[in-house]
Amino acid sequence: MNIEVTRGAGIPVPQQRVEVVERKGKGHPDTLCDKAAEELSVRLSEYYLEVFGRVQHHNVDKVLLVGGQSNARFGGGDVIEPIYILMSGRAVGIVGKDFKNQVPVGKFAIEHTREWLARDLPHMDVNSDVIVDYKIRAGSTDLVGNFDYELEIPRANDTSFGVGYAPMSPTEELTLKSEYLLNNPKTKKKWPQIGEDIKVMGTRVGDKIHLQIASAIISSETKDAHEYANVMQGTKDMLLDLASKITDLEVAVDVNGADAPDEGLYYLTVTGTSAEHGDDGQVGRGNRANGLITPYRPMTLEAAAGKNPVSHVGKTYNVAAREIVDRVIKEHPDVEQVYCYLVSQIGAPITEPRAVNIECYGSCDLDAISGSISSITEEVISKLPDVWKGFVKRKYQLW
């Protein structure tokens, strides 16, 4: 497998002077696009399995969201120009030469997208606030042929790479869990004013962490500026309490810093997402496959969401890399930080990457642990032919 276990150069991220981490929440336009792509892939995979016994070739990882226009005000508001979502990509629409085996790709693209949008954005009227369209065509002959060539061990659908790192730093954990907390159903029950479009920017300088929160507030649930201010304070208090459970570092929180109450400017939304008024979205512009945007860590620009779960290494290698680093940290606590890089070659079996680099940081004895790390890596990669089952069951985080 061409595995190289090496010692990383430099200082582990938690020990560096500055660290920046970002998380785009479930209602952010970019995140909505990621979920739209992956949900369509899952729905197609389910249908392919049910009707034809195996997942067929597809890559529906191109989704564009064009923001609408709204008129939000305390106590109410309206969406006056709907959000537009365009689903695009490639998918097998007819299996074999029998038109009776036609796959309802367009139906899934429109109906299934509306179904999960209604669940994820309960203040959105999916019949009037959003238009869902699709332009999905058949895949190229060579890529479909490559996909069908070997069923037992799929061949890589692309030349690409996946990355993973572990463990998360306190700043990363706090950034991720802050969004989780604000979008938790228990939080929504206590604070129904908080919408789903939440962005968290975590910045650590030295031993001080600063969280900048952009939180879309539901206009119909917020009667006036006084109630809005209470929500801002409640949000800040929740996050400071969360921070005390994660880190001993000093943490400061600012919420909706663009507000200008003296000018009557507040971050109000009708639907809970900024997509309703001019904020656009696209697959791959948001969170990486571990749920964060981490410029101080290795990243790939691959958009994992929507790619076929069987052989597209831009998806599977990111999940494999994450499993490898998590196991290395668990089994070798003397490793302070570990990075994994997996590189594929199109047409080669997915279990035979072109290169694998496991990069370890800290005072660990590299000679003593290299064999164990190589074994972990080989074991994870050998299981890749079955990893698609986890994607279909929504087992893995991809954004």
C-alpha cells in the first residue's frame, strides 16, 4: 500500500500561538447544499439497492442555492422571492436497455429534498418559500464502465486524496459543539427564536479563545427588540457554560456582531436561514468532511457530499483517513497529533492507494510504533469495499 509513517515537522496546533476554526451550521446555505447532494445520493442508493440489488454509478455533488428575498420584522414577515435550489450531477437513469427500469431521479431530487427541508427548517413553507429544480444527466461512458468493471473491489472513480487528523483541539471541539448545542432540539424548545442558520468562528490567540456567532433569529418567534436582546444574552450564557466544560482557557463570546440596534438593524429571518434574503450556497464551500473548516490543518477541497459511496475516493478516503487517525490516537496515547494523507489513482482498486502518509507528532518512538500504525492503516483500507453501507445508513459525518 506504499505506507509511509513519518515524523511531522513543526509544533502541534494546540501549542501554536494562533488557531482559527470555523463551523457552518445546518441551516447555512452551503450546508444546505451539502445535505441536498448527500440526501439525493442516499435516496438513489436506496432505490438502486431495492430494485437492482446494487448501487449504480452516480455523482450528484453539484448543487447550487440562489438566495431569495424576504421582509422579516419583529413578530412576523414574508418570503417575497423564493429560494432556488438547482440539483445537478450525473446518475444512471436507466439500468440496461429496458425502459421499464427507468429510475425516478427527478422525483427524488425534488420530492425528497422538500421532505428533509421541511424537517430541518420547520419555519420554511416548502411549497412557497423554495423552488427545487434539477439538471441531472447520465454519467460518461468511461466512468460508468470503470464503475461497473469490478464489483468485488471497486476501482477508484477519480484521482484524488483524502485527509484526516486527530485529536481535535479544544478550540475545534468548542467550535463544533457550539453549533450542535444551538441547533439541539432541547435548545429550540427553550429558545424557539433561534433559527437553524448558525455560523461559529473560533479564534484562539495564546490562551484566549474568542467565539463569533452569527445566529439567524426567527422573526415570528421574536416579538420585539427587548426579547431579541434576551436571546442574545441567553445564547452567550449557553456557550460560556459549554466552554467551561470543554476547556480551562479564557473564552469570550460575541453574538450577531453586525447588529445595529440604534439603526433598527437585527439579524431577523422568516425561515431560519439567511438563504431567504440574498445569501447563496454551493456544495463544497462549507465544512470539510469532519464538520469543520480548519486552515491550520491539512484539508482537501473535495466535496464529499453527493459523490457515489462505492468508488469515489473523494468521499471514501476522507472517511478512511479519519478512522485511521482516531485509532492511532486511541491505541498510541504517546502520539500528540497525527495526520493521514491517502492518495488514489483512477482505475486502480480502492484498496490500493497510490500513496499513504501517516504523520506523527510528539516524543513518540516512531520505530517502535510504525508497524502497529501500518497495520491499523492496512486494516481500515482493506474494509473500503464495504464502506458504502455506512454512507447509505447515514453513519458518517460529511459536513
